[in-house]
Amino acid sequence: MSISDVLTVIQNSVVAHAISKSDHLVGAALQVVHVIGFILLLAALVLMSLRLLGVILKHQPVADVIADASRLLWIGLALAVVSGTLMFVSSPKLYFYKFAFELKMLLFVVAVLVQFTVFRKVAKAESPSPAFVRATVALSLVTWFGIGLAGRMIGFT
Amino acid sequence: MSSLLALAERIEQTSLGTAIAESSLAFPIIEGIHLIGLSVAVGLLFFTDLRLMGVLFKKIPLTDVLHQLRPWMLGGFIAIFISGGLLFLAEATVLVSSPAFAFKLVFLALAGINALYFEFVIARRPEVKENRAVLPSSVRYAGFASLTLWTLVIISGRLIPYLPAWS
């Protein structure tokens, strides 16, 4: 089965039909949830990054800031992933062959890996080296913001 | 309404307006900056609102959250207003015709009034300034109002392409 066949199967699925045949405001609602989820995720990431770099809330323990911020990060990620998956399923062939979409998915894989490995390590370390913190935070912010930019390009390419 | 549309047409025809609208890269990049600015400014504001409501960061003194996040939020807001202004130049007629854009401006104005009222009235009360354990309930209401209004700004903004005309 080729990728094209897989995409056709997805496009003909019950979920895909339910979304694409419904009112266009269902698609709009998915876009709204996607952007709100993404804003929560990015904001949580910015807040954690600024604390890890020692720029804000220096007198608060890192663990306190990370604990509350990461709750919102995961809520935001869940909203963005669920709404994004539904949008993709409704018209997979529209998205799959677009460069901006492929770039977004590639960056997404990298960003999630960074989040679960080095970012988590930095957040939990007692006293990580400043260079390691800066490199990790920079890598994380660049990939997540890159996802936002690439996502915004999808509609224009 | 028709004179507003005529004005919007003239704005679009300015050299900067047409340059952005006709560039295949400039428009999506400015939209991207608008989104990133939004996540920094409004995103951090969401955290502040949740702190005001007593949902998150309860261990961190309120004044610390307010003062330390402020420069980052202001930077984000500058990015949003500049990128938003440039987007308006490029598609003024589309925006003026869309009810979603009109609602966005109304919610934006209400959010601004709420922020000014918080800044100049609520935040100046001694209970807030001194980080007392029990804060006036107006603090929670202001946080909730801000969270709601900015969510409505985002929703109406994203709906602009889906609601192009009043009827």
C-alpha cells in the first residue's frame, strides 16, 4: 500500500466525512482550538525558558514555576494535537504534499524529542551549566516557534 | 460604511500596503510574527490572569508575577500591534468588511479598559501592593474578565477568513 492509498483511506473514513461534510464553521472551530492550544503551549514554554535562563522569578524555585507551567503546556499540546489531527484527517491529500506542512511535522518531531530529553533534563537538574541551559532553551524555542511559522505558511503555499 | 470601505481601499493602495499584499513571503511571515507575539504577550497574560484568579502559581507572590512578566508582555504587545498594523495595510477592505474583525476590535477595547482599570484602581489597593493572603474579590474578577476577553479576541481574529461579510 503506497502513501497515496493510505491518504485515500483516511480521506474516505467516517471521521473525515463527518468533518468535511459538516458546516464550514466546524473547520473554523478546529482552527480556533488549534491556535488557542498552540498559544498556551508557546506561552508555557516562554515562561519556563525565561525562568531556566534566570531572567524572571529568580527567587522562586525552578520546580515551582515548571510544575504549573508544564500543566498548561500539556493542555495546550493536547488541544493543538487533537484539533490538528482532525484537520489533517478531513483532507490529508491537501496537507501531505505541502512543503510547509512537511517542515512543520519534521520540526514537531524534533521539538517533542527535545522536550522529552534535554529540556526535561535541564528543568530537573540541580545546577545545570549555563551554556547547556542556554543551548537547550534556544533549541526548544527555535523549533516550537518554527512550527508556528511553518504552520502559518501552510495556507499560503 | 461605504466611506469606510473607500478609506480602506485607499489604505490598501498605499505602496506599503500593496508591497505586503503582493509579496508571497512577507504576508505569511508577518502573520507568523503576529502569532508569535500573541503567544508571548497574550500567553503570558493568561498566566497572569490565572494567578489573579488563584488557579496557578499560588506560591509565587502576585506582585512578582505582575512586575516580572510585564516587560515581556509589553514587548509581545508591541510586536502584535506593529505586525497587526502591517496586515491591516495589506488587507484593509477584507478586514473592514468582516464582522469578525469588528468584534475583535470591540473585545480588544474592552480588554484594554479592563487592563487600565486593574492597573490604576485594583492594583493600587494596599491588599494587592502588600501581597496580603486574602485579596479583594475584584482581583479575581479582573483576571477572569481579561482571560475571557482575550480568548474572544483570539477567537474572533481566527474567524476573520470564515466570516467575510455581515450578511
